[in-house]
Amino acid sequence: MLKKLATAGAYAQFIAGSLFLGTAVSLVLYICVRNQKKRCLYFRKTVRSFCRYFVRYCRLAGVFKTSVAKEKELNELRGSVVIANHPSLVDYVILISCMNPNTTTIFKQSLKKGFMKFVLRGLDYIGNDSDIEDINKHLEDNANLLIFPEGSRTKTLPLKFSRGAAQIAIRNKMPVYKIFIRCDTPGYLQHRFFSDSMTDSTPQFYIVPLGTENITDELYSNAAGISARRLTKKLETDYNEKLNEI
């Protein structure tokens, strides 16, 4: 019962916090900061602070815990396509809480139909229907691009990735920084906040960087479609091998 109450408290705070950020905070920044890029960066820093608070609350309330390897390296990361598998609803929140605020991400258009639309507007993230020119504009100033290449939360194994992350990395000759996310309670927060897999013990998420995949001259010189397929296959193999170790 206490676990459900703590989880309900976390869920309520996330919704209320998102609405507050997307309305009151956005309005104050719009009035006080006229430069759009600076306003976006300040808003991202505020959202990161809220994500850190949310993760800390969940840890203290026993909703879930996190263990982040190489957190300093994540925070200092610049100019990379960052990919991660997507086992739960809170993956984005955990990652953003420990990454540099100059990080953009690609989101599903369906998110703009809910309460998150107010936050997305201020973050200036990229819709998944954007063209490559629009994406490239968001990668200026040595920004990171966070992508979940499965396109949605993990549904079946082995993992299957779309080629979007590989195509962007090759076009812009950006390194691919790989992050593996594992939860020690399978299925937890995969489909809904009040998960059927909720237990008396506190689930723990492990965030483990798997290293960097650099775009070699050979890969860059090949036809874009062939290179993207090869790189995507390599990334899928790395993640599925990691899953097989568990």
C-alpha cells in the first residue's frame, strides 16, 4: 500500500511539475529572456533540475532507485548522437537528469496531445516527422541528440533499431555514444505507472555507457543507405549481446 501511495505521489508530482514548467516557467522566461536560444537553454536547465528532483524523490520514497555509471562523462558529453534502449516510462527522465542541458531529442508526435505538449514547446525538441535539415539546425553549437532507436518502449527481443540514429550520425559525422538501461525488475514501468510488476522491494535502474562508435572515413564514404544499414546492424548486435549477458 505504501509503495502505491509513493508511486501515486511521484506520478502526481510529475504531471503537476510538467504543467507548471510548461506554463508559468515558460511565461516568465518568455517575458524575461528575449533571445530564443538562451531562453531554450535556461528552460532545459530548469527541466533537468526538475528531473533530478523527481529521481531523488523516487529514490527516497522507495519508488525506484538509479545507479548511473560514468555520470561525469555523461554530463560532459558534447556533439554526439546518444542512443539508449527503452525498457520503461522513466528512461528519458533518468537520462536527462544526468546529461548536459545542450541535449535535444526526437519525440513522438503523439506526446503533443497530452500534458507534455507544454514542456515540449519550451524545450524546442524535434518531432519525429521533421526533415533532416530541421534536425541539423538543432545540432548546432556542439549539441547532443538523444534518440531511442527502437522508436518506442521495448516490446520484443531481440531489439530492432530504426536507421534514423545511424543516418544522422553518418550525415553529420557525429560519434554514436551508446547507453544501456537495465531494470532489475522486468516489466516495471514498461506500460503504465502502476505496473503489474510492482513489488515490495525497490526496483533499481542501471545506466551503463557502452562506449562510443565513431564514424570512420570508410563508413562515411560509402553510399548513405548501405552505411546506415551496417551501422544500425552493429548497434543492434552490441545491445543484444549486452542483453544476453543478463
